[in-house]
Amino acid sequence: MSDSKDFIIGVYDDEDVLLDSVRKIRAAGLKIHEVYTPFPVHGLDDELGYKKSRLPIAAFMFGMLGTTLALTMQIWMLGIDWPMIIGGKNYVALPDFVPVTFELTVLLAAFGMVGTFLVSSDLKPWKDPKLLDIRITDDRHVLAIDLAKNKAMDVGQIESALKDSGALEVNEKKVEE
């Protein structure tokens, strides 16, 4: 048995109207579940009150792991495991290790960021996308309000708030979880 969620969605055709609508809806005390757009809308994350992403911290940590692994690997291979003795000296010269260290740092930072993003966003290859309106992949913006989180207002009040804020149309959707 699957759970389902009830949403009221407002469909918009202009990003400026959408931004203004988000301000009005949040000022009215409604909790916005999510806003779906076909392209990035600048300033939308600030209006929705999203926190700054911690993905750069993860990138730095994965990059440091790459640097550490690269230097450890090269020092181990060329200095300890199979030492290169040139002119009677062991060949462990850090300037020569820079290209490999740089490449492994970038590689692990990139793969780490992609993996971290996929895990934190709950994006799995086998997960079906939940589209509230098919037009969000083309040319419309959709503002979704979860009815379970907005019990202070009834459906009619939420619909009128969305219409008053500039929505072209307001629909009620049920999404299977």
C-alpha cells in the first residue's frame, strides 16, 4: 500500500510573477512545499528561505582526500616500495609530483561532489520522477503547497491566495509516494 500526498499547485508563466507570488504566499503564512521551474530563477532560493549549500565543504574535503592519496601513493611507490635511486640518492622530489597530485585532487573532488549531490538530493536511477505538472519540463513554473502542512487554511483559501498572487491556473494534485 502506498501513501499519497495532496498538493495544491499554482501554474505560472513568468518568473517575475512567480517570485512576487512566493513573497505573497509566504507573507500569508502558507508553507510552500517546492517550486518547480524549467530553468534557474535567480533569487528564488533566497525567497524560499533555503540555506546555503554545504556542497563546497564536501568538495574541499574530497579534494584534500585526493591530494593526500596522490602524495602518499607517489611517495610510497617512488621512495619506499620500489625506490628510484638516481645518482646514489632516493628519488622523492615533490615538484615532480604536482601534475599527478593535481589530477587526482580534481578527480576525487568532482566524483565526490556528484556522489554527495545525488545522495543528498535522493536522486536514484531507479526512482520514478514525481511530476506535478508535465509543463514544468517545458515552459511553466509550478508552486506546490502541501495540504498536510497547511492545515490552518482550507483548500478554498489556499486556492484564492494562489489566484490572487498571479497564478494562471490552480489545480489539486494527488501524488503517490
